[in-house]
Amino acid sequence: MLDSRPEPSPVAVILKTATASTEVGMLDCTPGFANAITRAADALSFVVSDGLFHDMESVDYSMLIYIDSFEEWQQFMTKWSSYYLPFDEVVTGLIRDQLEAEGTQLVMDTSVSTTRYTRSA
């Protein structure tokens, strides 16, 4: 069994150009998302404690998400609205203005946890 999921922790949102990087904020998770991840982790701990599976290997890693336009940012936020809380209007306006400038890209650094479980004999 393979469990791979994003970590319910704030995600750094960074605007990058060829010469500079500026962190514009941290994208917070919704309480529902954090709760769902906690429930999933609890359920997995039961199958291990009950002896059905044992934890073989866990790997935590970062996954970078690149966004090149404000339209793409809006689509991302709409798609993942049950996972991430939106920024306020000021930060959203800053993101819009910067992404409309030539050569600016938005980068998000997310954390992912993957664990491989083996069925017990």
C-alpha cells in the first residue's frame, strides 16, 4: 500500500524574476483539509497497530508548483479552494500586478509525504 499526500502546512508563495525573488506570503490550509489529512493518518496508524500492514519506508519531499499568469493562479485557487485559504485582496492584487509583468513567475513550495506499507504475513 502506498500513501502519498500533501502535508497540511502553510505553503510559501514566491514571485520570481530573472534577478530577484520575493515571498508574498504563506498559503494556509483550510481546517477541513487539515482535518482530512489527520483522519487519514489516524486510519493508517490503525492498520499498522492492528498488524495488517507495517511501515516500510517513508520519504518527505518538496514539490515546486510554477504558475506563469494571473489566470493560471485563479484557476489553481479555484481548483484547490477546499485545500487552501485565499489571500486577501491586497496580496491578490500584488500577485496579479506582478504576474502581468513580463518575465515574472509565481512559485509555491509544497511538502509531500509518501509512505510505503507492506502487508504483514
